[in-house]
Amino acid sequence: MSRKQNSPLTASLVAKQNSPLMSFVAGAVGGSIDACFTMPFDAVKTQIQRDPRMGALGVRCVYNIVGKEGIGGLYRGFVPFNIMAAGKASVRWASIAALQKAADNMGADRTKDKAFWDFTCGFGAGIFEGIVWTAPAERLKVLRQTSAKFGEKPISYQQCFRQHGFIGLWVGATPTAMRSAANASIRFAIAGQVQVFFRFVSNTPADAPLPLLYNMLAGGTGGAISACCSNPFDVLKTRIQAGYKGGMASCARDFVAERGLVALATSGLSARVPQIFVSQAIQFAIVTRIQERFGS
């Protein structure tokens, strides 16, 4: 498909994505819905990365959690998790829309190199999301998940806050921001190209919405690949937020000494890849549909 054929579609999508407020609302809706399906994956991923006794594979970890706490153990703290997921998605989608708008206002022609601008704006949006929202929210989540050791009752979020203080919520902010930046940049760049590919193979006209299934597959593919690329940062983030005393370098060194270099790259992936695939498939489908319907 030529660039000339793509240009009207690309310009239309850029215009709709340039509303940060609409993207914020759409992201919140998508993040809230995807949390309902993906929280068990996140609980398993966190426990695998935190404690080798929970097993290296997702199935074994699920068995350990359910055996000690029942099915509810996979949804421990669902309400704050849902709020965290909705907030993270809304901040990310609004940030990338704001950065895209800023690029347009400075005279950049994003239609000439869409992958580059998707990557660049996604990188900036990921850093902002990671520092402003994800770092403190996931610090609370990890502290509460790790407080329930093998079936013990977890401490409350209020107790976590009182014990660690406001500044303590940003422990692990650096690996969190790096993970979020890698996730968003790779995810949006790949998803954008997959959307173009699906539009070509499905012969979808430039002025017609891409079918829902293809948006889901594009978002899921970008999400899964970004999860694999950013997993070492995610492992370090989890360990530091769970209470490791030290920086990223020492955490990585100690983790490799304990469990090996391969584990640093793959720990929790059996749960994280399907989680992110489902999460981003839902988000891209919902956010894209809302932008197409209500975007300006």
C-alpha cells in the first residue's frame, strides 16, 4: 500500500488521537475493563518474580495461590488494582495524545514516519505514566501482595502508606519508568504497523474503521512483544518494590547470582505475556473504537 493511499487514513487517525481528554476517558474505560480479565495474571507474575518458592511456571504458582487462599487469592485487592489499571491506561493514552499534538504543533509531519513518531511519543508517555502514576500505585500493590506470605492475611493499603510514607511510594520509580517507557514505545510502534498490515490484508477502505478483531490483534501483538523486551526492568521493579535494599545494579547482580541471567530475562513471562496480550488487545479495541466514534 502506497504512502499516498495511506495518507488520508493516517491524517484522520492522527486528528482523532490529538484529543488528550478523549484519550484519557477512553483509556480509563479500557484499563478498567481489562483489569477484570488480567488481574490473576498480574498476581501470579508478581509472586513468581518475588519468591522462587512459588514456582517458576504460572501453573505451579496458580496452584500454590489457590491452594492456600482459594480463587479469591488471584483477585486480592481487586478494587485498588482496577483503579490503578484505569489510571495507568488513562494517563498513558492522554500523554501520548498530548505529545502527538505537541509534535504536530511544532510542524512535524508524523505521516511520513509513523513508526518513529509512535515510538518516540510512546517513550515519553511511558516515562510520564511510570513516574506520575504507575510507580506509587504498583509500590502499594506489590507491598500488599507480598505481605501475605503463604496464606497470611495481607496488610491494608492504609497500613502500607503509614509504614512507608509518601516518599516511600516512589521506591523503584527508576525501573518502573524504564519499563513503562520500553513498553509504551515498542507497543505503540508495533501496534501501529500491525494495524496498517491488517488494513491491507483485509482490504479495509481508508475511510472505514478497522474491524474490532484486527485492532485487538494489533494491540495484543504489540503488548506481548513489549512485555518480552521490558521484562528485566519489570523483574527489578518488583524486587525493589517488594523491599530489596539497594539500587538497580545491585538488585540485578544479586538476582542473577541467585537465579541466573536467564531468569532475569524470563521470570514471570509465563504470566506476564498473556496478561499484557489480553490487556492491550482490550485497550486498543476499546480506545480505538471510542476515538473513532467520538474523536474530533
